[in-house]
Amino acid sequence: MATRKLKIACAGLGRMGARHAMNLLTRTPRAELVAVFSPEPKEIDWARRELEPSGVKIYTDYDEMLSHPSLEAVLIATVTTAHAEEAIKAIEADKHVLCEKPLSTSVEISQSVVDAANRKPHLKVMCGFSRRFDSSYREAYERMESGAIGRPSVFRSQTCDRLDKSGFFVAYAEFSGGIFVDCNIHDIDLALWFLGQDSVVKSVVAMGICAVEPDLRKHKDVDNGVGIVEFWNGKIAYFYSSRMMAAGQHDMTEIVGTNGKLAVNANPVGSLVEMYEPTGVRREIPSDYWGRFQNAFVTEANEFTAACLDNAKLPFKLSGAVQAVQIGCALQESLNTGKKISYDETGRRVETAKL
Amino acid sequence: MATRKLKIACAGLGRMGARHAMNLLTRTPRAELVAVFSPEPKEIDWARRELEPSGVKIYTDYDEMLSHPSLEAVLIATVTTAHAEEAIKAIEADKHVLCEKPLSTSVEISQSVVDAANRKPHLKVMCGFSRRFDSSYREAYERMESGAIGRPSVFRSQTCDRLDKSGFFVAYAEFSGGIFVDCNIHDIDLALWFLGQDSVVKSVVAMGICAVEPDLRKHKDVDNGVGIVEFWNGKIAYFYSSRMMAAGQHDMTEIVGTNGKLAVNANPVGSLVEMYEPTGVRREIPSDYWGRFQNAFVTEANEFTAACLDNAKLPFKLSGAVQAVQIGCALQESLNTGKKISYDETGRRVETAKL
Amino acid sequence: MATRKLKIACAGLGRMGARHAMNLLTRTPRAELVAVFSPEPKEIDWARRELEPSGVKIYTDYDEMLSHPSLEAVLIATVTTAHAEEAIKAIEADKHVLCEKPLSTSVEISQSVVDAANRKPHLKVMCGFSRRFDSSYREAYERMESGAIGRPSVFRSQTCDRLDKSGFFVAYAEFSGGIFVDCNIHDIDLALWFLGQDSVVKSVVAMGICAVEPDLRKHKDVDNGVGIVEFWNGKIAYFYSSRMMAAGQHDMTEIVGTNGKLAVNANPVGSLVEMYEPTGVRREIPSDYWGRFQNAFVTEANEFTAACLDNAKLPFKLSGAVQAVQIGCALQESLNTGKKISYDETGRRVETAKL
Amino acid sequence: MATRKLKIACAGLGRMGARHAMNLLTRTPRAELVAVFSPEPKEIDWARRELEPSGVKIYTDYDEMLSHPSLEAVLIATVTTAHAEEAIKAIEADKHVLCEKPLSTSVEISQSVVDAANRKPHLKVMCGFSRRFDSSYREAYERMESGAIGRPSVFRSQTCDRLDKSGFFVAYAEFSGGIFVDCNIHDIDLALWFLGQDSVVKSVVAMGICAVEPDLRKHKDVDNGVGIVEFWNGKIAYFYSSRMMAAGQHDMTEIVGTNGKLAVNANPVGSLVEMYEPTGVRREIPSDYWGRFQNAFVTEANEFTAACLDNAKLPFKLSGAVQAVQIGCALQESLNTGKKISYDETGRRVETAKL
């Protein structure tokens, strides 16, 4: 008599993977987490404690997990470098796929996932741009769509991580694709959402500095980056990313239209408590993206599940993930070459020399 | 191999009951909603659509529901006038009980539930003071307990409902117990929590007006009330309740200590969107208590479930529910007689004539 | 060819008096500060340095100052106990008078100033309720008058001083008239302004505690007080005053109407700087009333000057100062007797025994 | 016996000039406004009404005004195109000069004013970067200097004017120098102040759009511009300027350091009133720069006056005005050529072709 549930597996049980697994287990009523995969002993231990008692099967081999009986869908939350291969394997095994962002830090590899998905149009394949599921961003989008700010024209967005003095970000930079691909990928995706997914890039420029982590230079990265993207439709987006926010995570976005502006999280809110102290009035802000976006991940899991079960449309196209990586890589290239990069109206790159 | 779940039923499927039922069904992983009860055909219809497909049994008779096989716990969310009787019946049938506030608008009847619970000490019986489960209130309490504001001394709290021009509040006032019992019961409970559950009331006074609903007078009620409660431990609490907030629900609390102040929800937040418009900067606020406290209800359901399954202590005592109703009724009495009410240090009422 | 200026003197050069004198000297273009009076050697020294070089004559005798050639007006900022006598003397000497609040902590003495002023209707005599000149309060009043919140119904206002551990407030309490007269006098005056100067008090009740300064009890005072005032026109005002705000001065007001609410300074602003620090986001607030209201005092001086020169109407009546003291004294009495005080519809006090 | 006052004249009585004149007349105690100049009949009329009665002499010829007996200083607030010539004339006539920003929209002409001033080192010559006198910016600077945010690294600043549908900005653009010179000149000056006046520009890039005023293109201007400036000391500044803010003027600045961030006016404040309305909570913001910065102009006038009278150091050097125009012009050039502009470590421009 019970309603049918989507049999789903979760690949990767690191920081984010474990959270995805718990969401699927306890906060996604229409999903049944049947299997998980991790190659890491520590993660396996965690899964034994937290998941196995609820009947979740643990795999240390991704391919074996894919063969779990009746498995219908896979959520991929492994390291970025594994995303594309695992996604393609899952698609080929006829599973729906929700893949953490980015598909890859390479445009070509990202495109290969899209190609694989296009060959299986009956599958739901989505890249996990979690902010698209955040209720505040959705509210802002609906207000914009209803005409509240006139024509959206200038888009500003930042992703700023809490300062981490452990050196984590240096090691991480080796495979992250760089700050514009790793952090601003979200902002870029939002820009495409708010300014129009069909916006064609006209030019891209970026600059950056190493204010706290000079060692980032060896990975051609920075800890603070600023970039501008101009579109052929007369719209403009600019981005800031940082690894050194003292107060916590501060991701925010502004959409300026011809008749108003929408700001999302300009004033970050950790809780509804304000403290009046001898030094003034203080409020805390979320220390990481999880504190800011955890509900968005729950919505993401639920909507993906529903789309699979009901064969409904996903809220956005997989190809957008390639567009976002493309822009992120161009910003990163501009940062490193010192050159502005230009495109013609069809989106084809124009040689700088010809400018 | 699956973990054991608490078999629970939900009595009452009105506005709040339906929400409780959905929380138990989809957001309380350790609970299994096995049965619901409602005498209302419309609510039954809703349950057929939303609950039955998930295997929930529907009853139109409360006693029959209590006899549902293996039932362990009941959440009571019927009309206030039914709370006490149903709670006592459930206790006598050896079920754990989570009863919506207030147990009753009568002190004596409220006490009878406590008495029944005391006869079954192995049962978990809790009154649903949802704000005790709100993360911001909990954060404030922890900060206070850690000494952040010195000795808490003055407590201010308000429960302000959105203006409802339909006349709903007049009809509702017939059984609500009055604005101090219905709205401020939460604030009173919070005052006891923050100022000390063992605080003894010294005096109580209240005044009020009918600003938008003169017909409330026929139920000895008002649409705006202000009350003060003084405690023998040298602390003071004051309350405001209103039925005419234009912008939405605005429940807020301030705890003033000898070295700082904590404010909870002084600046209500509907979302993280701020709108810059020709008329200024605007943000929306939650339109009702659900918009403000929905996560608290989820936490409440989960913690109650865990306490039942693990035979753990509930976060607060049932007797507090009687204290809160007692103060609420005294405020309501003061409002209607125009007299200040006093108590001696043992909490015994002192005749006004002797003052 | 120069425009005529009002020849004015300033009596009292203490904390507030010195500020008034400087405002008259440097920020009141149509006034000419010609004389000052102080009996205090330290204040005289200050005046020699700061005022004499600009041609201001210094007096140590109030009566002599009143005889300063061509003197037209006097601003009285001496100790409260001297206000009334000096104001009456100045009125009798045919000078316009701007007297700091309160005229006196006694209703009768306050009334005697009004009586004196009534005998000289050609003079401008004003009590310095500075908040009436504050641009935010004025904006709120205009919005209310324009109908923005419907009918104003509930008024809440607080005056909260920064915690001062020096014991200053204990000594000060001997002559201050008590916290409701000293602090809340401003809030009471605002209540009369916003709810209608002709509002007749129906009842008054107050409670208070000594949270940080137990010695206040010897002056029949408290360091935290809460009071309610009910009016016969169906409106209600409630007040909070405190001497222990850790973060700074926090005076705020809310006017709740049948269709909206106006809040003045609910979020105090020391400057436009917000600090993002490892402990969160912080802003400072003004540490004293001067930080909050200094511009209001400048406006006050300028408008009083203009009214004198142009024989224009003052923005509010002197008699309001008696009303405010009357309510303040009643709150203080209620605090100390523990009794609610009632009045009939003509404003005559009703014996408690008869209630 | 009166203290000596600086005899000053005000050239230009337009929107800003009139305000400067009134400030000198009524809010600058140590200055005496003795003369004004304007060629505009309407402005002359205004001066007859508002200034002449106070003894101010009105001139319609700038050179004659310079010859006003005993004149010591001139405040220049005429049209931008006249600034430099008039400033140089005044310097040559041995007058102190406070010149509205910018000295000129041309780097060379701006430099000629600096050269003139250098030939008369006994004179005080200042460019009116009003934000340097704003108390919030000063507070932020002091906090930064005290080490509150570690090393300042990323600077963001915007100047956003209220949307003006009259077409004013199109006509204005003919002589304004473009949005980066006209609006962002302030932000650029602030960047130099906060990041170090000796910061050497490494590269400059800008993009912009015409979202509401396509006609701006004919003056090579835009209504929304974004620019980035990278410095050789490893710091970065980025700017936004706009002519289409619906809610009002919103100028704001963020200084991100290695250990914290300071935000100035991130949340613009028109008054301390917050309105709770059926559509939410609303606050108004200043509609123009005057609403935001009027006190800064008063401080500017007073500090300039004091520096002249006391032969004290001005708070910043005149040469900074050339630096700011230089950067503003480079941003404007980059906007129009589509090219990034680079400089070597000595500040010499590097040919783009060589990049």
C-alpha cells in the first residue's frame, strides 16, 4: 500500500557526500537510499554506524554499487576529478544522475557528460547547482520574472569562504580548477539563470591577488579574485570570490534592473539572535555553505527524486553546467594571462591580437 | 534490520494537526505515523488523499484510534477544549502524549492532565511549547546560561498575529481563553524558561483595548493587550499581544541582563531577499507562526520521538504548562477586573482588599 | 545690513548647558549668545576659554544675568531643582524662555511655571522636549498623521541609559524624581504627542526592580522600570526605562496603528560602519543621548529662536510639560505603593479603595 | 574682542554652490562669507534673497570677486569646466582654494592646478573630496589603521545615483568626463586613501552598458559601469557606478582585509524610522548625495577654514586629485576601447600591443 520510492545510491561520503546521504535517508520521503559507495575506510566506518542500521548497503567499488539490484538513480558526490567518469558510467547503466558541481573543471570533459546524457533522453541528469533550489534565490527570480525590477541589467555575485589558516585551500587548489571555477561557478550559474540562459558572452576579464596564501600561485590560483563578464545582450555580470572572510561564509547576489534591485543575502543571518554587548550589537553569520544552504540541498534531493519518479522536467538543463565551466575557465585564464578574452556574437572566441 | 520506529497517531487534522501529521510522516525519521483521527469530513478527505496512500489508518472516533494495534504515542492537535480529555484518555491507555498548547484554558483542568501523567511516570507527556524547540531561542538560552548577559533581569516578549479582517478572531475568542492565554502563553512559558522555572509570581497586571474588533468585548477579550508580571526573585517580565500586525506575524523576545541583552527576532526575516524599490528598501516577514516556527515543530516531533524511543528525559516538565496557564489566566482576569493581582512568596494569592 | 539676531543667555554650563551654549554660539545663525550664567568655578573656567573670546559675558549670579542689556531670551539648563524658579524669574523679567525638561519633578511647581507663562502671553515659553525636534520622530509623526498606519492605538517607548558602574545614578536619583520622571518623561511626552495631547488618562500602573543598583531603593527608585498607561480614548501606552544597557543608549519607540506600525530607532545606529569580524558582524550604537539626539538640540535652538524673532507659534504647548510630569509621578507612585492608580473621564483621580 | 574669521568667497551658486554658500554662512563659525560669484541671473536672485541681507557681496564677474577687499579664500563650485582656470587665478591672486571635485576631467589640466599650487606653498589648496570628511569613512579608516582588519587587500566601492528619467544625465554626460570620472572619482579617491596614496596602478579595465539611456553612447558614456584596478602592491580595487538606482542614492564601500572587513553604508539609512506595512517592513534611503553627505560638507568647510586660519596641514594632498582623475580617465578609456590598460612598476603605461 505504501507509495513507490526511488531507489537511489550515493557515491562519495566525504563532507558533502555524507550530508547528501543523510538527506536522502531522512529528509527525502519519496527516496529510499539503498546503497552508498566510498573507497575511504574512514567514510566506510561512518556509513557502518550511521547508514547500515537503516538497511543501506555499503560498497567500496563504484561499479558494483551501480549493479545494486533495482537501483534507479545515483547521487555523485565524490571528488571533482571523478564526477564525469562516474556520471557517464551511471548514465550508461541507465540510472538517473544527480552530480555535484562541477561536472569537471574541464569544458571538454563536462561536455562529454552532457553528450552521454543526450544519448539517454529518458534519464534525468542534473548538475547540483544547489543555489537554484534555495528559497531566497527562487523568490528573487520570481520577483524579477514578475517584472518587479524592470529589465535585469547588472548582476553582482560573490562566493566568500571563511578564512581557513590550516593551509587547506592550497592543497585543495591543485584540483579545484581555480577560484573562479571552484567558488564563482555558482555565481556564474546564477548569472546565466537571472540574465538568461541564452546570454552570449562578449568578453571576460579577471584579476586576483594572494593576500593570505602566497603558495596558491604555484597552482596558478589566488585567494581573492574579481572578474567581469559582458554579454552581447547588453547585460553585465561581475564576480568576487574570496578565501579569507573572517566572519564566516558570505555568499551574496544583487540583481540590478532598470527599475529596482534585488539583493539576496546582502545581510547574512546565522540565527534570529542579536546580541547587545558592551562592544555594540553583534550577530553571527553562517560559518560555511552548509549553514547557508542546507535546506537547498534538501529541496534539491526532493525535486530530483520527484522528477525521476514522475518523469517530470528538471528545473534546469544539464548543458548550463558546461556554459558555467566555460566562463569560469575563461575567467581563470584571464587571471593567469593578464588578458581580456573576447567572443563574437555567436560565442566564438576572437583572437586577442585582432582586437 | 531497519531501526525501530515509534508508532504514533495524530489526533486532529485542522490547520495545525495536518501540519503535525505531515511532519510525522515525512520529517520525523524515527517515527511511523500509523493512525490519525478527525471528526471532520473535510479533514478526512484530506487524509484520504495525503496520508492513506502511505499506509496511515484514518479514524473518526478517538477511542478507536487509541486502540490501534501497537500504538505507542499520540500527538493531540484537536480544538483546545478537547485537549485535556483526550490527553488523559491517552495516558490512561498507556500512550506517550505530545499535546498542543494549552492543555486547557482552565488551570484546574490543565492540572488534571499533569495529575494523570504523574500516575504514569514511565510515559512521556509533553505540552507543545514549540518555541522551546526553535533554534534561535535555544541559542539565546545557551548564551544566557553561559553568562553572556550577566544575570537575566527584565524579560519582554510579544506574540503579534497578522491582522485578519475576516472576523475570525471574534469567533475564535469564544473558546481561546483570551489573548493572554492564547497568544501570550508562549511568551509566559518563555519567561519561565529564561527567568527560571521556579520563579514565584509576586504580582500581575494587564490592560488592553479593542482597536479593530470591538465585538471581542462580548467574549471578555481584547485585540491588543499589555501585561506585566513581577517575580519574587527580583525579575520582571512584560508582554504584548496583538491581533492587528499589518506586516505579518511578529513574535519577538528580549532578555535584558545586568551585562547585556539578547534579542530574538527583533527584526523578522521572511527570506534573505531585500527589495530596493522606488519607495525604499523592503523586506517581507513571515505571515504566520508557521512561517516563523515550522522548523521548531519538526524538531519538537523528532525530540519527542527520540525521548519515547530512548526513554530519555524530555527537555522541560509538564507542570510548566500549568504555571503558564495560571499566569495567563491571571493576566486575563486583571484585564477584565481592572485590578492588579498579588501573591505572597509561596505563590498564594493575596486579597486585593488587603493591599 | 545684517539680519537681526535674538540676544539670548544660557543659564547652567554643566554637561547639557555647555552643549546648549555651544549650539547657540555656533549652530544657531539667528541667535546671538550674549551671556551665560553658572555658579560653578569649573564651568566658569570653561566659559572663559570657550565663550568669552567670542564676546559672551559670564555671570555668576542668575539675577544679574537677567539684567544683561537688551537680553531677550534665556535657555535654562541648570539643575532640575532650579528650573522652575529661574524660569518664572525670566518670564517676569519679560524674557522668552526655553527650559530644559522637566520644569520640575513636582506637578504643582511645574504648573506654577505654566501659570507664570500664561500671565505673559506675548512671551515664548517652551519646555525642552528635545525628541519633538528629532527628524526621525517628526517623520514618524507625519507618516502617522497622513494615515499611514490607520488609527494609532498602542504606543511603546523606552529610554535606556548605558550601564554606568560608577554609582552616579544612585546619587543622581536623590533629585531626579525617579526613573519614570527622569527617563520616561520623554516617552510620556511622545505618547501624548502621538496619541493626542488631549488624551485623558484612565489608569496607570508600574513595577520595577533594582538589578544592578540596590542602593536606589533608598531614594524610592529602581534601575529598571516598566509601566502602562491606559487612556479613556481607547489607546494604551507602555514604557520601559533602564539604567543598564550594556551596548549604549537605546531609546526607541513604536506606534502601532490599526493598519501598520512605525518604529523609531528600533535598530540603533552609531555610524554607517559595519564590522565583519571573526566573531560575527558588529555595529556600534551611540553611547549616550547626545550621540542620538545632538541634531535635535540644534533644531530646537533654531526653532525656538525663530519663534521668538518672528513671533511665531511654538511647535507644542507648555502645558504638556505638566501633563507629562503628572503621568511620570503617577507611575513613580504606583511603583512605590504597588497600587494601580485610576482616573475618571475628566481626569480626576479615583480612590483605589472604591475600585 | 571677537575671534578672527576667515574671509571667504564662494564661486558658483548652482545646486552645490548654493549649499556651500549656506554652509559657509551658517554652519562654519570661523568663516565669514564675504562674497559670492555667479553669472546666472537665477542664482543671483537667490543670492539677493538669501545672502545679501547677511552682508554678502554679490559679483557677476569672477575676477572682480577675487579683488574683494581682504578676501583670503575661495571655494570654487562652478561647472567642472571652469574649475581649473578659476582655481589657478585664485592661487595666483594669493587666495586659499577649496575646489569642488574634479579639478578637471583632463589629467593635464588637473596637473596644472597642482603646479600652480606648488608655486605658492604658503596657500592651502584642496580638492573637495567630501567623503574624506564623512564621519563613517573616517571611522572606517581609523579602524583599519588600528589593525582591525589586518592588511587591507580588496577594496570595493560604488556610487549609484537615483534613476532620473528626465534625460538630465545625457546632457550632463557631455562635460562630465564619463561615469568613471564623474561618479567613481570619489570611489577611486577612497581607494587611494584606504589602500595607500602611494599605490602604483598595474592595470585597469572597465566595461559598461546603457540600460536606460542609450543616448549616452553619443558622449561615449554608459549608465552602468564596472571597473577593476590592480595595484603593484598586491591590492585590488573594483568599482561600480550606476545612474539607475530606483530606491535612491546608494554609495557604499567595503574594505576587505586579511582578518576582517569593514563596510560603509552597505545598508543605507534615510532616517531611523522603519515602517511595518501590509507589504512588509520598509525603510527609505537618501534620495541624493546631499542626504547622505551633507554633514561631510560642513566638516569640510570647517576644516578647510581652520587649516587656513591656523596654517595647519590639510588632511590630504592636492596631488591625489590628479591620481584619481588619471585612474578615472583610464577606466573610461578602457570602457571605450575595450582594452585592458597596463602600467609598469613606476606607473608608466605599457603598450597593449606588447602585452
